[in-house]
Amino acid sequence: MRSLAYALSVHITLLSVPALGSSVLAEIEDKSTFVQNNVRDTSSYSTHDGFVDSNTFIAAELRDLRKIPWSSRTTEQTERIRFLETQQRNILEQFLDFIGSNDVQELIQSRHTSIDFKQDILSEVRQLTHLRDNLRDIGNAVIISPLILEESLELMLVTADGPPEIYSIPIGQDEITTKISDFQQLLSNRHSNPQPLAQELYDLLFQPLENALVASETETIIYAPNGLLRYIPISALHDGSQWLVEKYKINYVNSSTLTDLNLRPRNEATVLAGAFREGIHEIFLEETGLKLNGLPYAGIEVDFIQENFPSTVFFDNDFSLAAILPLANDHSIVHLATHASVIQGTPSDSFILFGNGDILTEDELESWRGMLMNVDLVVLSACGTGNGLFAYLLHRAGARSVLASLWNISDSGTSELMKSFYKALKVNYLSEAEALRQAQIALITGNQIDTVSGERFVFIPRDVVREGGMPSSRLSHPYYWAPFVLIGNGL
């Protein structure tokens, strides 16, 4: 059993160096009991050479020993620090051996020509060894980067106190790929019940990490997915009691933002916003022909922004690429409430629509490098914008973070989510990641934030869903609150 192996590793470690003082030993035993009593049975997964079993304990013990001023440490305590540091170096070497293994290198080789591989953390995986100081500055944050191999799911975990760890879950590539695909379909159907599969995926992606997350007192998850795992929102995983977003603040990163994790002061946002609310545009590209109608609730969404923030707004024909681009870098937030179409692997046919009929393709966005250096957040309030290269390219243009969606979204339901998001930003100057979390919880629970008092009140939403003639008064289904993910630095 996992718990027995953990207990043995604790006592073997304690016996392998000179004895410590009784008070230090008692504190160590208390910590091991706390960790063991606050995790589930994890016997269904394995670790690489057993090094994960002791890594959390080593980090916790080192943290406590280093709190003792060096001039006050006993010889035994100094020897203990030296021994534990050696153990951590061994763990780091095993992590480097893993990312240099044939399985991982063959995966990199097979994917490096893919158009979306540039977003994968796998392309910058060695950077994971250099981010402990960033996590320490953020506080109670960890990086989780899952990787699908042919016969296993590998979970890479980085905490502030120790080297990266690997958790290996035996599951075939085809099986987990099927689960991901099925979960995407369930989430994008508001009449479905995604919770059973949400629990299965939680057990694969998060249950094995519960030891470390509890011991690290984790509050923020910086999620660095690879491949298909980019296209499911981990906020919608479920532990049997609650959704993951109800437990943690979640911030996605990709290869272009992995090392940009610095905190910044929070000030009142200034917003440049545009909405396509009326009219019809027909779009014809090489492989795409679409007829797109105006979105009435997009206008309501932007009206709300205008009423609550210093802002510059454009609607319909005034909402053009020529109007937005010269002003974007003069605002901290750029908000586009409109249509989008993403065809993976075809950047010339993946576009964002402007109110006058202009389009901006991923190909064209390549030329925006350095043009958004003053922008903290770009909100792409449109369908499927998180499935292509838009977020990656906007980061390269200078935007610190991008709020994008993973499936075709409800016009009116999205308006409610966005209003909750901006309420949270306005009332408490929250980070973008925490504001999104609060907005999602608001839709799950029906509790909203009053923009004047900051108090929460019970919100009974109007019948907001008109698609298919089936009105609904419930926004608690993940279809409404889970499609949007924050990518970049929203900390």
C-alpha cells in the first residue's frame, strides 16, 4: 500500500543520518502524520524509482530546518540539511533522465513539425527546473504539466520547495484520448451529465498529486498542458464533492508564457471593447464559408463594461480592425465580443470577426509582435478561440494573458459570465485568474457580486438559452461556466 511505503521512507530517511533533537523529530513526525491523514489511497499509480514518495517530506523538512538561523544550527541539523540537499539533487537528476528518455524524446521528435507543437510545454520542458523562485513569490502555487505517452500518463509537478517530480499513471494513449474526446462532447452539450467522467479524469490527473498539494498548502494551480490536454478545462474536473475551480485558482500557461510568472501591482483597468451585436456578415475563405449573425448579448456585455470601467467602446460598423488596433496598446484590457472560427492546423482560415465585417486571421496576427506590450489581458469573447493559435500569438504580440473559449458558447450565457468576471475585477481589484474563478463559482452557485457594495447576493438568472427553442434558467452546467480558460500570466 502507498501509505506503508511512505511511512517506511520517512523512517529510513530519519535513521540514515545522525539523530536530531527531540523537538525537531517530534515536528517531523507530526508533519508526516498530517500528510498521511489528508490524502487518499494512491496505490493505483506508480512513481519513477520511488523518488516521489519522499520528495514532499524532504521539501517540508528542509523548509523547517532552514528557518533556524545558521548560527544557531547544531552540527546534526547542518548534516541533515546537507543530506536532504543531496537527496533533492538525486531527484532532479532522475527528472532530467526522464525528460531525456527515449519515450519523451521520440514524442518531441514526432510532434515538433506540428503547427501547434510550438505551444506545448514539452518544447520548453527543461524550463520547469528553473521556476521555484517564481512559485515562491506567488505563494502557495504549483505547476502541473501532464504528458500523454504511449502506455502511460506522466504528471510533472513543480513546487516552490523541491525539484520537479514525476507521477506515472499506467493508462494507454488510446484510452485517455477517448476519455478526453468524450469529455469535450459532454461539456459542450448543456443537456449532458459530465460529472462521472469529470471524476474519472480527476482521478487520473489530480488524485495522484493530492499528497503534494495538501503538503504544499496549494491555492493556485498553474496548468501547463501538452497536446490534447490543452483542450479540456481542468476547472470542470470533479473530486466527488466539488468542481476543481471551487478548490483552486487556475491559470493556464503555454511555452511562450511559462517563464513569465512575475506578479504585478493591481490598478483600475481601462478597457477597449468592441461588440458585433447587429447585422449579418458572410465570410468566404479558402476552406471556410460562413454566414454570421449579430449577437445581441454581446452588446449587453460591452454596455456593462462601459458602465463600470474607464473604457473606449465600438459597436457594429464602428467596431473595425482599423479602429481597434491603434488604440489597443493604450488600454490594459482589450475585449472582443463577436464571432470566431478556428480550424486547427489552418491558420489562414482561422479568424476573429469584427463588427464591420473585417477579419483577423491567425496568419495575420503573426505580424503583431510587440504591438500589445502594455496590454494585461485580451478577452476573446467568441467561440473556440482557445483551440487554435490565437492565445499563443497574442502573447507574442505582448499581451500578458488571454481569456479564450474551448467550444461553441452561448451568447447570453457568456454575457452573464463576463459580467460576473468584470464585477470581480472592479470590486476587489482581483487578479484575472481569481476574477475568472469567482465568476465561474457565481454561475455554479447562483451567488453574484454587487458592483457597488461588493456584497454577494443570490442571483436567479433569466431564461438565457434560446438555442433549439429550449429555454433554461440554470447556468450551473459546465457548458456555461467552464469553456473559458485564462492563458498566460493572470496572477
